[in-house]
Amino acid sequence: MTALLLLGAGAVMAAAPASAATHGIVVNQCYGVKEKTVRFTNSPAFVEIWRSTRDGVTACAMLYDNQAGSHSLRIVLTRPNGDYSSDSGTFAYYAGGVVQKNMAGKCATVSGTVSSAPFSFIACYN
């Protein structure tokens, strides 16, 4: 049986917008099983957390803004050793999926911004 543990789902607050960039593994769609949807207080945005048994457990996260029109979005998936994948820019629907491989038994920080409002939480892949 697989388990996903989320710690510290935060509220969305104001901050400076991120510049457009992509780093690490970024895919158009996460694969495997959608483990969790994290919704934010006072925001229509949400993050989907995905898990696959490929490559020693593959973690993937996608950020959806759920609003009409294009908006500034940024999502980052960071491993315990500091390696990360990120996707940011102006998107009509979503940013990501950002991917990290070999995550069995590890936790990752999922962070980013929605129209300059930051979020951050921990997802563990047990």
C-alpha cells in the first residue's frame, strides 16, 4: 500500500511575482495516481500531487489557477538535497507538471506562486 503525507498546507499570501523559467524535469501531464488535491484558502487555485512507481517512485505536481484568462503561475518541487524542478510564466490553465524521480521514502517541498501570492507545503512519498 502506498501513502502520501502532506504537512503544513499554507494559505496564499501576497509577494513579488516570479520571472518566467523552467528548470529540471517538466512534463505536460503527470502520470500515475493522483494522490491529493491541495486547495488554498481564499483562492480558486489548487495543486495536484501525483505518484508513480516508475523510477523508484516518481513525484509530480501541477498548479491550476482555475480562473478565466492567463495569470502568472510558478510551481517548484524540491528534493531534500536541494535539487528541484520548476515551471513558471504566464499560463491560461496550469503550470507543471514538475517531476522528481527516486522519491520513495522521501519528502519534497511543493512551493510556488499564483498571481504573486506564495504557497508552500511538504509532500512525503512513503
